[in-house]
Amino acid sequence: MNTISLTTDDSEEDVLIDAKQLYQHDPLFVLLKERWQLQDHWIVFGSAALPAVVLPFFGAWVAVSKTHNWTLYTTVAVLLEIGVL
């Protein structure tokens, strides 16, 4: 288990904090780390991949709902969203 050493300027003693103490009150992180036993890189990949997949579709839906048809503006807007992500 990962531990973090914290020191303060007032005292010379070290306080060791277990990594689990930092996320023990976050139910989603507890689910991902302890129940599913995912490593950190999978959690980072999943948190980046979900918005990268969902946001262009949401942008296309918003753009089409404004004009009620697919236009060049809609295509450019979606491509810009994908490019920014």
C-alpha cells in the first residue's frame, strides 16, 4: 500500500498517511480501487475516455436540435470538439 510522509515546519516528526485514508470517503473510488481492483492508469484512462466519447455526440445533438437538420456547421462543430478533446 502506498504511504505519504508529511512533515510540518513546527515539528520534526513524520506523519505517515496510508493512500486508502485519502479516498476512503469517496464511494466511486472505493468501488474502482478495492472492489474492482483497478490500477491507477485504468482509472485515468476511463475518466478521460468517457468525456471524449460522450461530448461529441452531445454536441452533435445540440447542434442538430437548433437547426433540425445536419449542416456544414454541425459537422465543423463536432470535428472541433473532437479536436479539442
